[in-house]
Amino acid sequence: ASEGKDGASAAENTPPQVPQGERSSVIYSAGQFFFEYLVVVSLKKMPDGRYEPKITYQFPKRENLLRGQKEEEERLLQAIPLFCFPDGNSWAPITEFTSETFSFVLTNVDGSRKIGYCRRLLPSGRGVRLPEVFCIISCLGCFGLFSKILDEVEKRRQISMAVIYPFMQGLRESPFPAPGKTVTIKSFIPESGTELIELTRPVDAHLEHVEFQALLQRLSPHLILHIFASAVLERRLIFLAEELSVLSQCIHAVAALLYPFTWAHTYIPVVPECLLDTVCCPTPFMVGIQMRHLERVLEQPMEEALIVDLCEGKIIRAVGDEEEILPGKLQNEMLISLNRHNNNNNMHTSEQVNTLVSEAFVRFFVRLVGHYSSHIKWGRSGCGSFQERAFCKAIASKSCRRFVKKFVKTNMFSLFIEEAEKSRIPQEGNG
């Protein structure tokens, strides 16, 4: 993180009131910094009386961007308000509002993803007022860590906007901790003095964005396996709930069940109202839609999809073969293991549930496709080529072979194998 540290020393010379833009964009290379932006999205009254979300604050302000970067930044900044208030223009000033935390994902032209971590809250004050959203844009997926940062932002917001800035500046100058490590940030709050805030990353980096408990609380293990089976074959999945936090938590959890594979298609944890026709896409997608739009969604001319109601814990529409997709024996083993966590629900911390659930699904992949590395033929040049037929033939069980023959045709398997063909290091343990 030496590059990040250089950036920090450059930043310390900056007076804390004005976000400066002259630091070079090199310092902000992905992975070095906690976040790219903090933006505040507020509701502004339009001439026709409706409220529209607009960015009212952005830190840091970025100048000296190259033309391509500037265009990408503008695209990013135009999309953010939509995702912070995906529920459309049906807002009115209110006196009470329970703050909520949710996240969204934006995919760049090059396929890289940025995550928006949001806290929607009502600013302190008397009388009726409008909620606003604090949104942190980062390339780093770590929901628990950013929720804690948003707690700090919310605490400061209740004092004044001016107290948020030095805290975010301090965060920006801290290197992002390695898995299992902690970074301590000093922060001064008027009246209370200097506080030390500890931010720790979980040991297991691939579970940082995940709350499997959110899924287990809303859906039976049986239904979770139906959803997993549909996701593994890259079908269209629509999740419904009213709360944004429920949608984003559950969709991130479903995507995480696919580890060590990655969902490579349209992925929108909360679809803004103006993008509802996404559900007409003929290609695979995994999207979350607020329950209030259910009628509109069902009226759309869409291809076969699995529609899951997270409020009632049931499937509204299915293709019909979900029960038969996964090999029976492995499906039963996973059911037993998911039921076990359900029965001990009060005895496990959310980290333990994450580990136990993830292990059950990783084991499924290891059992079915764990032998992939012995079917990569290495040429003299060091390039590998995957022998698909021999790989499928090596599976003794008929039902497993039938499933794997479909699975090898998916985008996520192809991408995984492409990576494996590049790296000569045996990846046995990786599943």
C-alpha cells in the first residue's frame, strides 16, 4: 500500500475545508482507497410539484480528469440519484423516518463493478423535512465495514454536515485493511473530543458483502435451493420486497452462493422505477424490485423467469423444473446442512452462519467440478486448454454428469476456466 501512503502525505497538506482536486488520479487506483466518492443525494422540488433526486454534495471534487475519465465520471454521477431513490417521485416531506441501509452495483463498460453503499436518513430538525441519502461509491465489496462507516456519517450528520468532511478525509487517507486486519481512524467531534474508530475486515474476503441470515430468515432452505439452481444455470431471477435493505441483502447473498463462480450478467439489487422494463430482457438477469411495482412487472412481456416474494417467503412464478435441476443426492445434503443452521439459528453469529452456509455450497461445486484442473492440457508455451469432454466423462454419477453438462455451458463456468487456463498454478483447493 506504499502508493496509498504517498497519497496520504500529499493529502495532509490540504486545508480540511476545501476538497482539493489537484492530487493526481494515479493515487486513486482501485484497491488502495476505501472509497472514490461520498455524495449526498437530496430531493429537490420541481416546477410540477414532484420531487426529483439530485446530487447536492460531492467529495472529493475531481478535476484534471482525462476526457475518457470525465465521461465515465459524469455517467456515474448521473446514475447515482436514480439508485439512491429508486422508489420514484412519490415523496413528500415527513416528520419521522427510520433510516435504512442498502447498496447497489454499477457495471462499467469494461465489466468492472462499483458499489454504492447508501444510508437513507431524515436530517435532524423540527417539523416536516425530506429524507436524504449518503452514498459512498467504492470498488471494494465489504458491506459490514461500510455500514459501520455510514453509522459514523449518520451520527455526524445529526450534528452538522461540516463534521462529516474531516472524518471522510481521514478515511480517504487510510489504506484499506487486508482481510482480518483493522485500521484505526482518529476523528474529532465538537463537544465529545477525539474518537478512535476501528474498522475491521472479516478474515474471509469473499464473504464481506454477505448476510446469509437475511436469506434464511425469509426463505425456506428448500426455496433457497430452487433459487440457487436457477442462478447456477444463469436464468432470469426477480426478487420482490418493499424495503431496499431486504432486497439488496438478499440479492447479494444469492450471488454469493455461486462462489467461487461469479454472476456475469445484469445484476441490479434495486431496480429504479424508470428501469422496470429491464425485466423484458431476453438475457439472464438478477434484479430486485419493490413490491409496489408487482402489477407493472407482471404486465410486462417477459421470458420465463423465477419471481420470488421475499415478504411472504414464496415463489410467485417459476419455470417448473427447479426441483430437478440439481443432482438429488447433493441437493439433499445441502438441505440437511441448511436446515441444521436454521435450527441452531440463535447459537450462531452472522459470521458463523456465513461460513457454514458458504461451505455447504462450495462443497457442492468441489464435488461436481473440483476435478477441472486435472483436465487442463498445458502446451509448451504455458497456455492451457480445457478438455471439456474428458472432464464430463470423468463424472461417475449419471445425474451429476447431466447437471455438469449444462453447467459447463454457462458464462460463469467459461469465465472461471478462462482464468484457470491462464494460470499454471494448480488450483485444486479452489473448487
